[in-house]
Amino acid sequence: MKMSKGQIGRRLLGLAVAGMALVAGGTAFAELGQPAPWEFKLQEAGSPVMENITWFHNFLFVLITVITLFVLALLIIVVVKFNAKANPVPSKTTHNTLIEVAWTLIPVLILVGIAVPSFRLLFQELDIPKADLTIKATGKQWYWSYAYPDNGKFEFDSLLAQDKQPRLLGVDNEMVVPINKVVRIQTTGADVIHSFAVPAFGIKIDSVPGRLNETWFKATKLGMFYGQCSELCGKDHAFMPIAVRVVNDQEFAAWTEAAKKKFATNPANSFASAGAAAQ
């Protein structure tokens, strides 16, 4: 079947657009959990907990906006309708049972409507399911150390890499986890109080010296996710990034085998990434 020049042009244009979409999608997929310029919303969710946090945030935003506009409308009505010029003889009304019941009952119902999903979300965050993988994250001035007790008992340091992107988030050694697996994070501090936080996973927990705190996440997307120490811990607090690479099961198995050998001989800064370890 012969095609006209117009049909050929339209098909080529469609292929070009599809190709650019795939490239753009691949780039976004590779590094999901990081700040974006002029971003005014939460980071894209990379775990079920963060999906629920995002929903709850959006729900509260709409609710608060409606309440604010309602109160503003009441204020405008009062100013316009009941000023001295428009209403020279003010009402002597002292109470109104219906209004008083309404302004008591409605706020109670609103607070209950907020409390129910709020407590449900808190329970989801605090109730750690059976873990497929445990990682111990130790905060130090000013870097993180990660230990994998379930996968060969190796440990390594993760320091800011000045020559890597994104700026102030790239590290020499990334934490690597498998997709769709429950990862339990046990964290403590070696010197002062730090805080382990990865926004895209909806986790933030203090790393306190002499104490072992726990949290969890289940990554549902492949790619890189970034966080930072979220507790002021000294002069280089801003240079304590957290980088988590989410890979499939086969890549994770290959990485752990390589990591056991690499970090057994040189536990700190042996290689830059999961990709380098798998080679």
C-alpha cells in the first residue's frame, strides 16, 4: 500500500514524538526521588506509605482551602452588610441555638474526619511488617554507614561525592534495595543526633546515639531516590545525603555478591554505585 507524503510525514512525526516521550520517561524513571526546581508539591511517591501521605496531604489542602474561603466569605458579608452605614441600628440578638449547635458540631465532625485517616496513616508507618531485608544506617559526622546483616554481614560508608549529580545528593556508595520488598531500616547515631529521611518513601526517623530506632519502606518503583540528614548535626550537616538505588531481584543478588567481596577487603568507599559493583 502506497502512502502519500503527508501520511509519511505524520507517521515520522508520531514516531519522533513517541521516541522523545520514551527518552523523557526513561530519564524521569531513572531518578524519581529528588527535588525539582520550583516544585510546590510533595515528591512523587515511591512507596505505599508515601502514596497515603500524599493523599492525606491533598485531602487536607482541599479541606483547609474550603474552610478558609468560607471564613473569608463570612468576614466580607459582616463587613459589607453590618457596617455602621448599611446597618445603623444593630440587632440586639444575644444567641441563636441553631447556629451555636452548628458551629460546635460541624468542627467536631471535621476534626473526626481528619483524625480517622491520620491515625490510620500513623499506624501504617509505625507497624513494621515482616521484613524481607534489614539495613542498619548509622549517622556519623558527616556521612552514613550502611550494614547488611541479612546479606553477608558487610558494611560500607556512604559519603558525599563532589563530582556527582544531583548536586549535594550524589554519593560514592549508594544504599541498594530490591523492588517490592519490605526493607526495615534500623538507625542510630555514632556521635550526635542525626535523622534518616527519604521523602519519596515517606520515612523520617531520628538516629540517636545509644538507641536503635526502626522504620520501614517498600519501594514500588525502580530508580534513584534521594534524602538527607534532617537533624542539625554540626557544621557539615548539609553534606550528609542519602542515596537509595532500587533494582530488580537479579540485580540486587548480583550487587550483594560483589559487595561482599569488595567491602570485605575495603569496607569504606570501595566502589561508586550498584552498577560498578555488578561489573
